[in-house]
Amino acid sequence: MRISVIGDRDTTTGFRLAGVEDVHTVASPEEAMQKFREILKSEDSGLVIITERLAESIREEMERLLEKRSFPLVVEIPDKGGAIERKVDPLNELVRRAVGVEIKIE
């Protein structure tokens, strides 16, 4: 399964240096959505890593495209601007979708 990355120049440069080959540098939400759709067309796509800010800007469309699919898994990471504060933990949501179990930390 292939790992794909969508993000700003700084983020994608880091992943390229780490050896990830399917890396897409984008400058706008429209470009991010276009690349996301292209990645979904590939049958060997297993993981999409996208920066939080880009994911937030295309969330509705991204979730609509993923709602009836098991793969790829989408992991959101902070960009150079830092993490976005949220009410819902994206990692918890990823685990819940992948295995059907909700993790509660108290």
C-alpha cells in the first residue's frame, strides 16, 4: 500500500527527505482537493497524510468521498504553524473509524 502526503512546501520537503515518494506540495484548498481526488483513484493508496489546515479547508468534501471507503486512512498532522485546537481528537476519530472502538482517556 502506498503512502501519500499533501501539504505545504515545508511539510512535503520533510517527507521527501524521509523517502516518501508520493508527495504533493499544494498552495490552496482547491489544489489539495484535486490531489486528494487523484490519490483516491489509485487502488494501492493506503494512507494519506495531510496537514491539519488543509484538511480543515476541504473537510466536508473529503469526508463525503471517504464515507463508504475503508481505505485510505487519512492522518492529519500539524504544519509549521502548529496544531489546531479542536473539540474532537483526530487520532481518536481515526481509531474509531478504523477499528470501531472509541478510546476514552480520563
